[in-house]
Amino acid sequence: MSWSYGSGLDEVIVLEQLVRKLGAAAARPFFPRGVGSSAVGPEPEPAVDETPRAPAPASARAPRAAPRAPRVAALRHAAGLAGASIGSTAWVVAGPLTARGRPLLAADAHLEPRFPAHFHQVDVAGGELQVAGSTLPGVPAIWTGFNPWLTWASTASGAVVADLFEETIHAGDPTRYAEGSGWRTLETREETIAGPDGELERLVVRSTARGPLVDHLIPGADRPLSLRWTGALPDGGIEGLLRLAKARSATQLLAALALHREPALVVAYADDAGEGGLQLAGAVPRRRMATGLQPVPSRNPAFAWSDTLEPAELPRRRIGPGVDWVVAADRSLAGRESGIEFFWQPGDRARRIDALMAEARAAGAIRPATLGAMLADRRAAAAEPLLTLVLAQASRFDAVSREEREVIELLHDWDRDSSRRSPGAAVFHVLVAQLLRELFEPALGPALLERYLSLPRVNGSALVLDALVAAERGGSDELPWTDRGFVRKALRESLRGTWISLSVELGTNRERWAWGRLKTLRFAPLWPDAWRGDSARLGPFPYGGDPASVAVAEHPPLGPWAPRVVSAWRFVSDTADLDQALTALAPGQSEHAGHVNATDGIERWIDDRLALLSISDPVIEDGPVHRLVLVPRD
């Protein structure tokens, strides 16, 4: 999970390939806001013996075709953490806004739909310990949960915690690399890995002062690259998360988080005294100069980092006078002045939660059920500005075909709800995919475009919106996808392509173009053979939502439309009543495919119903249907 949340290696590789193919200026729109492709800085001084150095930075080389996908992405896919929306959302509501005068907390977790679930719900009691919430199976720490004094939720921070460095290997002696004004011997060690068939694989790891050389894992890499990642530092562990369970106040919780290292998180929290807020926690590099998500020269000291920010230096926000709620979602907790680099932070989901909270505040006292309904919100939070531009440009067409007119009419009448019954949602999301292809495939090619859109946190709708906005302003010679004539042609082709795609998939009767008929959800079994003859329990089910909705249901930007990331676990707690919380976990608690309760959570979760998770003994004893007792063997 630490690697998937913050390594950034996949992102750096793909962005460098964009720079090589398009040039630095044309590649800039594909970088996170505020991050340019020219951040590599000046070239380092040559080594003292003038031995030829590694190839020049990417921006200085001629464009070339994108190589195959790097093997480093395989870990994210294997762990089920490869989608663009992987992470979570959480927010805290100040006590004066709530029905019982104490803070409320709501959270969810965005994960690949699979069986068994990523998380397991627990209620653990013993001695002074009494805590409930979600755990990663096998890791004895509460990721999100509550005890009798406080509640908390862990979310991905979006902080970049790994860098790639361009190294210089001695031309005459491959065991040495340039360091400072001289040469140093590569550290070498051998790892032995036992495979499932009993065969042993021996891996030789060569490392510089920054970290292991990884260019052999990256097809097409043409110079030595080392990886420096906070997750490889020696002081990692879960001590901080373990201490959360016993914390009795916000102050004690923050002290526990000061010990946390990996992964870098934003933790939302609230206690029964009315304190609450957000805290970035974890090991974050202390950089003197931003990398711009590009490989940087190892011999430029401006990019070197050897320590991490102190806990007191990490960003935070608090509820209190003038701050009625705080949201940890798809926007960063700090600006560029913090010195922390962040991945893409579009902010659509956070703005939608802000809007929902403003409506709730105006309606009266806020209750846990209010936040539960917000977790189920499926409004297309990223659609409004893009849809406005699409309709404005379509209104200037000289004439439209029947196919174009039908699509335009459905977009015009759409209420921006991405529910499973909505035809407008189906039209909009298919149109975005068509526009991505028409606008960007000519310049990037299909393979590189797909790899870029598969990166965690990348927003395809925002990319299309930027192109249309630039075209409205006259376009740019450096960005061919912003030329007005090109954009106009791409839009018309996309409108027709949307009609054809939906007609092929769902039929020509547009009354049947429901989003849930196109977007069907199935929980992928980890052990398919165990579900033979019974796989219908895992789906497919008609589903709604989209990548930017609060109830996340992210599909691949270019299709197909089956969700690859969903808000599989939902949680609401009230610090005025900290012996219970409301939760929903899909597909359920069990990992046993044949168990009668294996998929209990699916129906309730799809219908957006929350169940009770309690640490109260009377409630627990009143609820069990089955009891499993584990007895140690003699």
C-alpha cells in the first residue's frame, strides 16, 4: 500500500516519455498543476577524470516512441491498488453544526472491487483496549475506526515520496559510479526469492548512495536510474497506527501520528471534547528543489535529500471558529510553499463535499444519516464546466446530423446525476472517452495515451476541458489539440462516435441508454475456481457513479465501463455516541467463497444502506447469527 500510494515511479516514467515525444512545452499540460517539465535544473559538473557521463536529460533528446509499460506497475495491479482513484475521502464536521453538539466524521475507502475485500471490520476488546473499525488483513492496526474517546480515518495524502536519479556509471569500470568529485563502488547484495513451485530466484541488487538501480525494470530506459524512496528508510513500521487505538484525545492521537512513517497519509480525526481536524502524517522528503516529477541528476546537490520533514512541519487543518468542516479528498492539504510535492489534485470531489455541506448547514442540524447520504452522492462533480463548453461549441455548428442532435439533446437535458438509471450520464462519459481519443491520440498514439490515463489520480475530463478552454482562447501552436478547427472537428466526430458506441452496446432506442446498463459491476474473485457455478453472487450488477463523484465508481477513461475502483467501505461516526458507528463493506466480511454469508454486504452497499458497528456488549451479544470459536491445538 505504501508503494502504491506514494512511490510515483510509474508517473515519472510516463511523464518523461511524454516529454520525449512532445517536447517540454507541449508536455506541460499533462503534469500536475504547478509542476512543469523543465524542473530538472542545470547540468551537473563533469567528473574530475572527464569520463563520459550518462545521456543528457530527457528534454534535450529527440522524441521517440513510448516503450512498453514498465514492470514496476505490476505490484500495484497485483495488490489491487492500480486505479486512478485509489485512496479515500474523509471529512470532519464541527460540533456547533451537529444535532448533538459534538463533531461528526465521515469517510470511505476507494478500492478495486474484489473478493475477498481489501479491508476487514473488527471489534477488538481486551484489558484497556476497546476499538472497532477497518484493518488490512494481517496487519494489527486500525486504519479507520473509533474507540470510546475519539474517531479517525486514514486517507492517501497524494504526497510524492520517491525520486528517480540519473546516475553516472564509470565507462571503464561498471562497478563504480560518480559521487561528488570522484567515484564510489556500487553496493551489491544478492536476494534469494523462493517461488510457489519451490524454485529459487536470485536477484542481484546494485545500489548507489541514493538507492537501488532500477533502470533494468523499465523497458526502454537508456541510462542508469536509481530510486530513493522513503519506504526503504530504516525507521518504518506501524507503531504510530498501533498507538491510535489507545489514544484518548486529539492530543494523544497527534502524538501517535508523529511516529507514523509509511504510507504518507492525511488522517481526519475528532474527539469527544470537540477537537478535530486533518493531519498529514508520515515520512515526506525534505527537498531543497522540486523534481517536477522527472528524473533528476544525482550529481546536482540541489536535488539531494537525506532526511524527512519533522512532524511539526507537516501540514494540518483544524475545525474551530470560522472553520465548520475540513475535507481530505482529491486536493492537497498544503500549497507549494510547504516544499512538499503532490501528485494530481483536481479537487472536484472536495468541492462537491463542500457544496453538500453548505446545503446541509443551511437546512439545520447535521446528523450521521446526513453524512451517510453524502457518501452515496453520485453527482458528476467534474462534468459542469466541460459540459457547458461542449454545448456552447455544439450550438455554433452550421448543421447537425440526427445522431449529433440526439446526443446533444440528452446532454442538454441531463441533471448531472450519474445514477445507474441516467441516460445523460452514459452519453457524457462515452463522449469524454471519444474526445480523449480524437484530441490526443494523433499526438500521443493510443498506447502512451492509455498509459497516461491509467496513472493514479490522473483526470481525463480535466485534460479535455483544458483543451477546449485553450481552443476558446485561440489555441496554441505548441499544443496541436487546442487548434480551433481541430477541436471543432474532434467534437463532431466524438458526438457521432458516442451515438454509434451506445447504439452498438445498448441498441438504437435511447430510452435504453441507462448508465447502469453500460456500467456493470462485478467483484473479481481472488480464487475463481472456488466460485464455479456460484459466480452470480459477485455480479454483474447495474451500477452508477463516476471517477469524480463522492460515491466513487471509476471506470477506465477510454472504456470499457465496468468500475475498476469503488468506495468499497463507508464509515460514519458521532463523537457524541462513541460506542457505535455506521458502516458498509462490500462484498462483505468473509473470505470463504462457499459461506452462506460471503456476499452479505453487497446488496446493502449497492442500495446505499449503512449497518451498525458497535463496541457495546449488549448490542454485540444481541446480534450474532453464527459464532466461530478457534481452539489451539495441543
